[in-house]
Amino acid sequence: MTERSLAHTGLAALFDVTVTVESTERHKPLPDPVWHAVDALQMPREHALFVGDSTHDMFAGKAAGVLTAAATWGPFSSAELTTAAPSFWLANMRELQPLVERLEQEAT
């Protein structure tokens, strides 16, 4: 359904990998979905950033050994997200690109 939705909206070409509930046997907040994505992208974990809007996302990212960014426009409050200690905070989507660019510069 995810891939159909992305294709229908014209967004499919923007994603190299999609991870759904069918992708792994174990699910968030366990690290398996994040590992699946990082492995499929052939990316070192220390260079990965997992953006999510829930504590489950943040806990999964931390357990997977990647940086995490909490999207504060989702269903979880900042107070709830704080319990998962995200690496970064995003107040809106426009903040994502500068963060990624900064992380890329720091990695080189």
C-alpha cells in the first residue's frame, strides 16, 4: 500500500528504499526496521539520520546506532519526545535540509 500511495502521488522516485511492517519480523521501537533501511542503502550507521515523529521512532533509531531527529509536528508532544532523547529537533520540514547538509559537511 505504501508503494502504491507513493506512486499515486508521484513521490515514489524520491525514495531509494521504503520500509513497511512487512519488511522486518520485529518492529519499532526495536532497531530492525532502521537496520533494514541502512543496510539496503549500504550506508554506514554512523552516517545515517532517522527522522521520526514518535518515541517509537526515536527509540528504534537510537537502538540501531544512528542519529535521530524528532519531527515535532507529529502526534507526540515535545515532552513525550524528550523521553527518547533525540539527537536533533525539527520544528518544521524546512529545517531538515540544512541539518542534513551540516551533517554531510561534518562527515567529510
